[in-house]
Amino acid sequence: MNMASNNPILVVALDIPDKKQAFDLADKLKDKPVILKIGWMLYPIIGHDGLIELSSMFNGRLFLDFKLHDIPSVIANGVVNLMKTVSFEILTLHATGGTSMLEQSVKARDLAFTNGSECSQKPKLLGVTILTSFDAVGLKQVGFGFENPNDAVMNLASLAKECGMDGVVSSVHEVSELKRNLGDDFIVLTPGIRPEGSDKGDQARIATPSEAKELGSDYIVVGRPITKSPDPLSVVEQILHVLNT
Ligand code: C5P
């Protein structure tokens, strides 16, 4: 899979509270050109062995949405240890971890990849900026000096880029501004994507796959419209059709 085309890559969020169901769905999707997103809902019930198993089913096409944030040496060494044990494509770190945490993690990732790891391609490190669950009041409560979340997102995305990160996670409505400010090569991965006519769930700011493609998303994340469908494979096929036409 490469970033040369303008078609976004589909990421399926495997947010399923049951190991067997998660592996059954993964098995159905493994031959499709999709990436699996593993996050905090699934990891505790599959464990590291389960992660390694999913990675080998998907040839390393995993997005580990671990949203890491700790002192620089802990995160950087953890990134190396992760790369030594499992092949993956994308990992998230909180951009609010700051310059040293981000820079040291990028350096550690580069060195681990050169020295040899389980990863067949250099994994991309993406910064989490401001979670979409934050509003202006919530931001103020945690001590951010920005009037609105969008300014905080742009500030953190610039910081991530300066530190050598490959891109950020953002709402689809911020993609154009991020690409304008930080360049087309700076990866933007967007959750909150809903195929035409599907339920919004708890996502407030949504877009369809074709809108996300139009706006320039590099990766689109779709979870429940696929995981809760009686026919997940056909939902995936419909989305892939829209993205590739
Ligand atoms: O089920 P749904 O398509 O809403 O799944 C969205 C996925 O994207 C979830 O795994 C969630 O963690 C993730 N996400 C999000 N909003 C963010 C960041 C991540 O919905 N701001």
C-alpha cells in the first residue's frame, strides 16, 4: 500500500468487546486492501499474542491507536520494544507529550528500523492533537490557552511536524487547513466517517467516504458501520468502491 495515490486508505476500527468475534471479522477482511485499527477496547482481551496473530494475518497492516503519553525515555524505549515484537504500520502518540517525547520517539523509531525490527516498512508515527470530545470549556479546564479547539489542533500539528512526526489524527473538517499549513505530504488520518445513510452513533462531526476523499484525507477510519453490520464485508466493499472511483 502506498501514499502515492490520492485515494484514502480504509482503516477498519476493530472496536469489538469479544475476542472470537474480533478474530472472525478480521478473518473475513484479511484479503481486502484495508488496515485494522486496534485500540484500547480490544487490546486487553487479545493481549500481545493476539496482536501478533492479527499482525501476521494482515501482513503488518495494523494501526495501533495507543495514544501514548509519558516521559520521553519511557515512550521512546517502548516504541523500540513494540517494533521488536510486532509488525505494524501506524502508531499514535499524544502531541501534547511535547517536543522531547516526540523527537526522541521519532529518533528511536528510525534507529530501531535501521537496526532491524519486526516491521517490514518503517512505521508511521502520528500525533493525536485535541480529541474531538473536547470543547472550548473542556480545553480551558485542562489549562490550554487557546480560545477554540481548532487553534490548539493547528498548533499541536505544527509541533508534531517540527518534531519529525509523519502526520496527525484529526476531524475531517480540519484536513484542508492542515494540508494548506503543513503540506500535502503531512499525513492526515480521519475518524468520524459514515457511509451514506448510516447511523451517526456518537460522532458529532462526520463526513462520507467520498467527502473525506474530496477533502484530502490520507486514511479514513470506519468502525461501527462495519462492525455492527450483519454483512460487514459488503459495507467494506461499498466503501472501497467509493474510494476507488
Ligand atoms: O465506530 P466509529 O466509526 O465511530 O469509530 C471511530 C473510531 O475512531 C474509534 O475507534 C475511535 O477511537 C476513533 N476516534 C474517534 N474520534 C477521534 C479519535 C479517534 O472517533 N477524535
